[in-house]
Amino acid sequence: KDEVVLAYKLSDEVPNTLDAITGQLIDGLGKPYDENENNVQYTDIEGHFSEAAVLELVNVGVFLKGSSFLPDSNVLQKDFVTYLVKVGNYYYNQDNLDEIYNYFVSQEVMTKDEINPEGTVTREDAVKYVLRYLGYKKFAEIPGIFYCDFADVDQITPGLIGYAAIAKGLGIINGSDGNFNPKALMTRGEMAVMIYNCLKTGVASQYR
């Protein structure tokens, strides 16, 4: 006999696994999920160009731990990957850097040779990692099909021109005064704006 019943769906922003005994949400490691971990309040972003992006990302669980965001500091690769991995449905240990790197290598976001936790991240590398994470790697690396209208396109590593063109076309990056500045080091504030743009434009919606 058919009957109509209410059905509930867990939020896409939290793990969807329940402890069979307690009914409590658990993460990919089987540990209780603590939504209070998202209660991050940075003390150094007020009035910064990245403030709105940083706060919106915190609201959806994309954040770096600590009371300071350091928006004008160059982002280290280890912090970049820790921030980026939170954009997707990766509910395993997001505090274990080795696991994150292993996951990124397995997903072809980066190669083992590109792993450099204490190194900085250039703007062109940031775009490369983001688009690879979003599944654009094979498309972005098709040679000879992309037109990139950044004034400094000649400074972009040839194999990354497709990434820059796609990122601009999707609204992930806009550049400055018509330039991409591909070799410039990315700041933490710029990182937040770029990743926020991925969510705002809907490019990353399928990963949330």
C-alpha cells in the first residue's frame, strides 16, 4: 500500500554518515563531527578586500584554523591545499597533510614532484591546482585551442595558458589592469577570493 511520508536530507555542508548506535554525525574517520569547529573568528580581516570572501567561506566550512588569517601574507602550499580540499566532499582527516597530498596525487591535482609543503604558491600554480581539483585538467591541457587575453600572456608558462584562460572565462580570476601576473606569489587573501569565486559562480557547486 502506497503512503506519503516526510523524508529528510542531511545538509551538503556536513558528513552524511550517522553512528548506528548513537545517531550522531561522524566524519570519514568515524570520529564525532563537531560543527563548532566552524566557529572561526579572525581578528585581522576587517576592512580587507578579502573580508567578505573569507567570512562567506567560513560559513560553509572552508577555513584555516587560528584567530588570524594573515590575508596579506604569501600562502604556503600546505595551507593552500588544506584550504582547497575543504571545497569538495572530502570528509576524511582534513588536518592530516600527508593524507591530503596523497588524495591530491591520486586525483591528479598535483604530481609527487610538485609537493612542497613549505613552499609558496604562484598565481599560475594556484589556478592550475584549483582547476585540476574541479576536474578541468584534461581540457585545460589540450594544446593550441585557447585564446588568453591577459596582457602578460607571454609570461604564463606555456602549458598553463589553458588554465589561465578557463579560470578567467569562468570568473574565478579577473587579473589586475589586464594582467594575470602569473609568477607573482599568491597571498592568503587572494586565495580566499579565488576559491570564493569558484563557489559564487557555481563552478564548484557539484563538489559541495
